Amino acid sequence: MSLLYFTIQSNVIGIAVLIWGGLNAVSGRTIAACPRLSFIATISLLLTAIVFWGLLAPFMKVDLLTFPNLTEHLFGPIFIIVDRLKFYMGHAPSGKGPLIALVHPLLYMAIVMPVGICQLVRFPYGWFPYPFLDVTSYGPIVFVFIAILALVIVILAVLWSRLERRRLHDSVLRSLTRRRRSPAVSASFPYPIPSRTVPSINLPSI
């Protein structure tokens, strides 16, 4: 039943990306082995953190500082974001590429909605893992909310992709700047600087 929660699925995808990258590092191959899956995990976990801490946490009357809760909604997103920024430089999707972030949410809805409508699994809040997905109680408005959520995911994916390309652009500029400075230093000293050696002194023998 836990795997029917979007948060759990996002963390599982993130763990798979981290393990895959770790195995590649051990075998001497590139860590950035799954850039698309890494992008999907990053957006899903980023959405999880934003929705939980920004929308749900302020209204929850339970202890939010438990280890499982922090792992799912804080540590998981932080780990995958750091991994993405450090090892996937230059893999930012361009054009329609950010739309790949919709793959996981759409697959999630395609599984969870039939499960809830057919009342196959009982959750703490009813037949749906999240109350705002309960189409049997709220009707068609749920699909409007899903469409809005999909739009938010696309916007988040596009902004994140631009951030990655901006970081790559700045990194390339810094590299070119260092290369340009190096010949300038050499040009200011066209001749090798002689090393200072201490002259030998022949003392008369006594």
C-alpha cells in the first residue's frame, strides 16, 4: 500500500538513481548514467518537498520531525538535488525535454485513480491515497486540480532545466576566462625568468 503514495514512489526512483550512479562510479564508468531518470526523480522529489512543507505541513497537527518523515520529505529531495547538480552538469533537457517530468505523475494517476474508483485498497483517508484525489466525493473538480498540478510540474521542470543550463553556461564562461588569462600571463613574460643560484666560492686551502 505504501508504494501507492507519490512520495514513496519518488523516493524509490531517487534511490534507484543514486544506487545506479554509485555502481557506475565503482566500476569506473560515468556517474551520470541515467540523466532522464535523474531529471524525473529531481522534479518529483522537488514537487514533493514543496507541496508537503509549503501546503500540507502548516495544517498538520502531528510531529513533523520524525526520522521517516524527514527522510521522505527533506533528506530524499536534498540528496537527489545535490546529486543532480554535481554529477549531471550538461544533461539539462532542452526544447520539449522538460515534459519528460510528466511521465511519473501521469503513470501515477493512471494507476491510483482506477484503484480508488474501484475501491481496491483502503487508505487512512478513504479509497484514495490523498483526499484531493477523491473523485467520488468531489466530482470532476478533481480532474481540474490534476490539470493544474500538471501545469505546475511543467513550469517547475522548465525552470529547473533553465537553472541547469545557466549553471553550465557560467561554468563554461569561467573555464574560458581562465584559459584566456593564461596566455596573457605568458605574453607579459616572453623570456624565461632565470633562477637565482648562489655562486660557489672557492676558499683558499690553509
